[in-house]
Amino acid sequence: MMTIGGVLLLVGAMVMITGWEYAPYIYLLGSVMFASAQLSDRYDGDDMILKRLRLQQVLGSILLVITGFLMFSSNYHQQLMFNNSMNDTLRSFLLTLTARNSWIVTLCIATLFELYSSFRIDARNKELEDKEE
């Protein structure tokens, strides 16, 4: 499920750039699949470094799902631009939140968390295995 979710994540992000209207659905489906597979994996050991890295992975998967929701919010940006009946402070906040490319920021942060933690978890597991031998 993690592999299929990862492929859907990649396809959804690549197609989102073209502006296809179903791209957020593909991405969100992939992010939910990827995050649920990653959240079901647990670490019950005592190593604090692995616990910290695991927490980074969980944060990255949550950011991947948030990215999917931000992809949908870019459609509401135009509607908010011309809505004058709303409180100016709230409208300004919502305009910032729904900016067209805000999903790219959360995607980049999530990608950094996921890549760093996956490589470091593998390296740390090898270190622990070498220590035991």
C-alpha cells in the first residue's frame, strides 16, 4: 500500500502542475494511502535517535496529507479575492492560506522530512546491528 500510495503521490504532484482538475484527488488518495501505511508502522525500541527519526516520519506524512488539502484550496483563492462581505483580517489570512502555490511549500518540507528520516533510520539500524556484533 505504501508503494502504490507513493506512486499516486508522485503522479498527482506532477499532474497538478499541468492544472488538471483531478490531480488533487489522485494526490490526496496517494497521500492518505502512504500516510496510513507509514503510521501503522511502529517503533517500540529504546533508541532515542530512532524515536526522533520516527517522529519526523510521522510529521512528514501528516504534512503530505495537508498538502493534498492545500491543493484543493487554490480553487477558492479566486472566490476570496472578490468577496468583500468578509472581515478584512480573516479574508487576508484565508487569501494567504489559499495562495495558488502554497501546497508546494508543505510538499517540500514533507519531502525533506521523509527523505532525511528514511536514510537516517537505515543508517542507524546498521550502526546498531554492527554494535551488536
